[in-house]
Amino acid sequence: MSDPDALKAEIKKLSARATNAKMNLHDLSEELPVNWTSIPDVAKAAHDAYAALEAARKKLADLEAV
């Protein structure tokens, strides 16, 4: 994706996904020790969401720097 506007739209979606993952992690932490076995899955989902968001933001910054 090399169109800055399309990338900004994608970043907006990724940001919403990351925020949702963060809230899932937060909710899980408040419910502990219930569902403690899901910690790795929920944490990985949050990690992956933020990694994708960071990568997209870096790509946008690189595009705008040109």
C-alpha cells in the first residue's frame, strides 16, 4: 500500500483493533483469577495488534518523508 490516504485509513482501523485488544487485556486482568489460562492468547492478540499498528505508522512516516 503506497497511497498515504489509504494507509491513514488502514491505520485508523488498526488503531481501533489495538484499542479493542487493549480493553480485552484490561478486562481479563480485572477478572483474574477467572480465565487465567487465556492470558497468553489475549496478550498475543494485543501484542500483534500493536505491532501491526506500529509497522503501519512507520510505513506512513517513511512515505511522508519522501
